[in-house]
Amino acid sequence: MRDAFHEDLDKISDQLVTMTTMVATALERATAALLEGDRTVAESVIAADDDIDTLRREIDDLAVDLLARQQPVATDLRMVVTAMHMSSDIERMGDLARHIAKVARMAAPNLAVPDDMRPIIAEMAAVGQRLVKATGDAISSKDVYAAVEIGRIDDAMDELHKKVFTTLLDNWQHGMEAGVNATLLSRYYERFGDHAVAVADRIVYLVTGRYGNPDEGLSRDAH
Amino acid sequence: MRDAFHEDLDKISDQLVTMTTMVATALERATAALLEGDRTVAESVIAADDDIDTLRREIDDLAVDLLARQQPVATDLRMVVTAMHMSSDIERMGDLARHIAKVARMAAPNLAVPDDMRPIIAEMAAVGQRLVKATGDAISSKDVYAAVEIGRIDDAMDELHKKVFTTLLDNWQHGMEAGVNATLLSRYYERFGDHAVAVADRIVYLVTGRYGNPDEGLSRDAH
């Protein structure tokens, strides 16, 4: 049986995973609003971001309450502090989904991105879904290899981000407004990925005590 | 004489203020690199960001160490947790200065922004300086009114951000690359301001126990 401290910590971990599922929904719906020019869906994503923010505050309150009641030290203390940092990153992912929805809303019922940019945006959104799913799984499992995999998935996001700029700078025919939208949207999806990586880095640090690829750390330990 | 806990907390607060002065320098130099097309200055800003990141880790370690040794509760605990959140926001302000320097480096020795955009960027940088200075002062003084003033200064940043988009969408003659640069730079300065506001909001919450304008809170309290 888990002691009271670890039961509370499990609860915080579960709430963080819940946050990632809310963020996954927000990103999916924001992208749908964007690609379909659907103002109603965009509005609903913007409104629902409050729920993510509220859950983040609840997690932080739980964490502070846990620190006050249980006075953890060493690794236990680090886990609580890390949970607070994670809630901050995941909340920010939700904000970025809201930003995407705002670009969709501004253009609706027209489309914010021209046809030849849609496949790249759709792919960025798909990578974003993989990232937020992997983030929830890594928080749940505390598996450093799952966490490191997040960095590899994010490499695909960075490549797509570069592809957007190549597309923009290579004889763009859709005018400045569509160009500004594509620039901002690409930045939002890319930052979404960065925050997933930040959560992953925290998991790696928590489990291994160092930043970066745990294999490098493990091989150093083996010699 | 201060007790050990408050001496340690003062030290953390001093380090946070030091971070804001490092960030102020980074923003000033990044903007100079941008407006003068100076690659060397841009490189130095990018390299110096490591020092800000290192100081942030030191502050977080100090905070965790303080939690472990002193086991604070109630307001004392909140203050330590708040300091960790602030270090995160101020580090991010440093990252944004680095992003600005990267745009400068990419274009150097040419200029990343055309002549008619320079005054707006220079003004955003000046507002950014006021914001980071006010952030350091508010951390030092824990004065909620100083913190609220940060929100007012940031309104000027938001206006400039809108002005950039108006300029971009109103018969822009400088091509897509300059347009992409202006879009990203404006976003970086605007986000810089948002993080200053986030620090300010934390100070207001710490002192008053509620978010938002303390006058509204105070007037509610008076009735």
C-alpha cells in the first residue's frame, strides 16, 4: 500500500495526465477550426482554455499543500517541485492551442492558411498530437526512454517549422496576411513541441539526476 | 536581525534581481545587434544566455534546498514557490532576447528589418527595458502597485505589437523575408512583456492573495 505522500503525488500525476488529454483535445479542435474556417469550434477552444488554467492552479495548490503537510525532502521534494514545473509547461501548451484557435477565428469563415500550406499545418498538428500523447504517457510511466523519445518526435516538428519558412521565402504567392498567419501558426506549433520537450527533460532529470540522453549517462556510469 | 529562512529568501530575491539586470543587458544588446546588423554583438548575446540559464538553475537549487532545510509553511512556503516560478519567467525573457539576437545574426551584416520598421522595433525594445527594470524593482520591493504598473507599461507593448501588424498588412513593400522577420520579432518583444506581467501577477497574488488589480481587491475589502 502507498503511503499518504505517494498517494497524493499519484493524484497530482493523474491530474497532470488529465491536463495533457485536455490539451490534446484543444489542439485537435483548434486545428480543425483552422483548416475548416469554423468560428464556432474556434470559440469553443478559446473558452475551454479556462478549464486547463483552472486545473493547473488546482495542481499547484495540491502541490503546495503537499509540501506544507508532508514536508518532503530529497527525491520526494524534487518530484513535487517538478510537478509544478510540468503543470506550467502543459498549461502553456493549452495557451498555444488557444492562440491557434484565435488565428482561425480571425479569418473565419475564410481560411487563415492557403491550400498549399494546409498539408504542412496538418502534419504539424499530427506531430503535436503524438507529442502531447507521449508527454502524458511519460508523466504516467516516469520512463526516461519514453521521455527521450519525445525529443525525437519533436525533431520532426522542427523540420516542419523550417519547411514553413522555406515555403514562405520561396516565391510565396498568397500575400502578406496569409504569410503572417503561417509564420505565427508555425511558431505556435513549434513552441507546443518545445514545451513537451521541457516536460520530458524534467522527467529525465528527475529519474537520472542529469539533463540529456540517459544512455549517455548510463554508459558513463558503466565505466 | 533576519532569521536564517528570511536571509536565504533575501538571497534568492537578490539573485532574481540580478537575473533581471542580465536580461536587461541581453535585450539591449540584442536590439543593438538587430538595428546595426552587428553579428559579433548578436553572437555574444546568444553565448551569454547560458549564464542566465545557469543562474536560474542556481536559484531553483537554492529554493529546493531552502524547502528541504527550513520546511516553511503558509506564506513563507508560497514565497519560495513563487520565486521558482519567477526564475522561470525571467529565464524565458532571456531566451526571447536570444531569439532576437538570432534574427539579427541570420541577416547580418544586412539589417533584418527595413528602415520604416526600425522606429517601432526601437520603441518595443525601450518598453521592454522599462518592463524588465520595473520587474526587478517589484521583486525587490514586493510593492503591489509597482507590480500593477508593469501591466500598464505592457499595454504600450501590446499597442506596438498591433502597430507592427498594421504596418505589415498595409501595403508592405519589403518582401516576405522582412515580413517574416518583423512578425517574429514583434512576437518576441510582446512575449517578453507577457513574462514581465506574469512575474508582476505573482507578486500581486503573493501579497494580496488574489489575482488582478489590488485596488479592486482593496476596495472590495473596504466594504
